[in-house]
Amino acid sequence: MTLAELCAWLLPALARAALAAGAATLAVMLLRKPLRAAFGAGAAYAAWSLVPAASIATLLPAAPRGYVEVLPALTVWAPLAGASDRIADTAGAGWALAWALGALATAAWLGVRQRRFQRALASARPRADGLLQARHRAGLPAAFGLLRPRIAVPVDFDSAYSERERSLMLAHERAHIAGGDLWAGAAVAALRCLLWFQPLLHLCARSFHHDQELACDERVMRAHPGARRAYAEALFKTQLAPGPAPLSCHWGQVHPLKERIMMLTKHKPARGRRAAGAMAICALVLSGAAAAWAAQPQATLAAAGAAKAAAVTEVGYGRLAPPLWPQGSRNRGRVMLELEVAIDGRVSDLRLKRSSGYDELDQAAIAAARNWSFTPRTVGGRPVASWVRVPVDFEPDTSNPAAAGGDAPGLASDLPELDALRIGAQ
């Protein structure tokens, strides 16, 4: 795959993923409080899995819709000759570079925040119980580390909290580790880097961590139902610090303390309601991912060998008026069109399968294709509607006679015969 082809695939894929992520984020923001009220904080936290699921679904192969033929490329020559017409197709590479720089900048920003937190623990003292005793209080206790998770406690952990409170705080951080919350935070950070141009991911990251902490509180209270008062007192004693590390789980650092304590006074949902919530979340994630996947342009399948045995004649070129070279354009590129050829040879439907990266070239190819006609595909001697994929190359080539003479551009002179057509799949 060439750099131009990689850019032609990468940029639309990122745009689709960002659009799906934004729609999924809005959906979760609207549903998180009703889900929390109906099924508990764990359901609201689990609903955030819709965001990566919808994003990934846009990258999966699209649903097939039938057979398609891939015709050899048609070449449209530039009307003027000259070495200056041979310019590189750098627009796609430029956008890809901008995306890469933005992703690196976002990763650096999140990395600096995480590094600042872990640097403050450089002088932490290992304890006999396996914890790290820091020399400060801000942001602690906290769990951090993906491959080797650790728990850091504040300098006054033993003196400021009772034994019951210490036990509950450690249970909270261990619940984060056991529940995979550190990995979930890393996934959110990675998604923010890859789709850094989607502002909703950054604006709603705090809400994600909010729901993560409430869900962890709910798990701890389920295991310690009689410890609500001690748990709330431990929260009151904890010093809140702004700007938690993005790859760590902090005690009381990412959401309003009042709401967290209010959640402790509510009765936890029964097992049946939690099971219903799990089924509702599964349905939400699956339906959202399916909707994102179905919204893609449909893929096509190649004609099978069995069809060949049924006396199939493939689509042939008919009357193809050449696209006009866009006036003033000095760009080059390939436009991939998908055309539905009706039984009378007319183009009944048209889709832009892949853009050249330049709107003027795309529109020139589309405008010409609407008036094309083909020799229709036949099966058993009868014409049938089918799809054909036509690549159209816009090339500023000084060796072309038409270009050198300044005449109106035309198709390449060596258009293939019908028996040179090839069948291909996406």
C-alpha cells in the first residue's frame, strides 16, 4: 500500500470513527443518569463501552450487497502540457501529518500529567503491606500502573484515618484494579489521542471518570453494606486535588463529593435489577455498534465461479463521455466510482467509493458518469442490473498528444476490450 493509498483510507476512517464516537458520547451523556437511577451506578459506567464499540464498528468491513465488476482505469489527461503540471498529491499526506502531530501532542499532554503524578511518588517509601507511602497527601490514595498495579497512600494514612476507614479506602482502590478500571482509563486516553479532533471525547472524559468512581463505590458498598458511615467519613477527610493523572484511579478526585456521598445513602439495586441493567447495556452497545457499522458505504462481492458457469456476460464499455478537466485545477488523483448499470445500460445509481482527495476531481468524474451508458451484464442471455466499479485517473501527462495540443481532455487511447475486464472484490 502506497502512502497516498494509506492516507486515502486513514483519513475517511478516522472521520467516520470520530463521528460515531461523538454520537455515542452524546447518547451516553443523555442516558447515564436514567441508567444510574434504574439499574445502579455500574450500568451507567458500563454504558461508556458504547463509545469505543461504535468507533471500532466503523472500521470493520461493511455489509456486502452483491456482485461488482472492477473495470480497468479510465485516464483523463490534463489539457495543458508542462513539467509544472506534474505535482505530487500532497494534500492527503498533509492531513495525515496534521492528525499524527495532533495525536502526539495529545499523548504528550496526557503523558505529562501522568508523569507529574508519578514523579511526586519517586520518594515514596515501600511499606511492609505492599503499599507505597508518599510524602504528600494530594490525590491519594490512588491506584496506578497497568502491568504492575500499585496503590499509593498519603503521608498521614495511618494517623488521619481509622482502621475501618483505611480498610475501606484500600478496598476501593483494589476494586479499581480487579475491575479493570486502570485499563479502561488507558483505553479512554488512547481514544482521545487517536480522535483528538473530536471535542466531545475531551469534554466528557471527566463524566466517564465520575461514573467509574461511582461504580467502584457501589461495588465496595455491596461487599461492605454496613460501612456507609465510615466510608463517607473517609471521603470527608480526603484532601481533594485538581487535575488527577489520566492513567490512575484516585480516591475522590474526579467528581463532586456531595453526589458521591448522596449515592451512599441510596439502596443498592437488587441482583435481578442489576441483571436487567446488564442486558440493557448489552443491547445498547450492540445496537449502537450495529448502527455505526450499517451506516458505512456497503461493500461489494466478486462474482463467484458458479456464476461464470451460468453463461454470464460481464458489463462492457458503451458510450462514456470523458470527464472534463476542472478549469484551473493542477491536482492529480484517482476517483473510484461505483455505478449501478440498469438492464438498458444506463447508470441508475452512483456512489463515490473513494475520493481522490480533491473535490473538483470527484465532482468532474461524478458529473460525467451520470451520462455514461454500458453494455449491460447478462445472465443466461438476459440483461440484468449489476454494479460496476470504475477507477478514473486524472493525470497531468505531457506525453499525451491531447494534452500537448491543448485540446479538450479525453479517455486514454488504450481502453481495454471486453475480454480484458477483470472481476475483483473489495
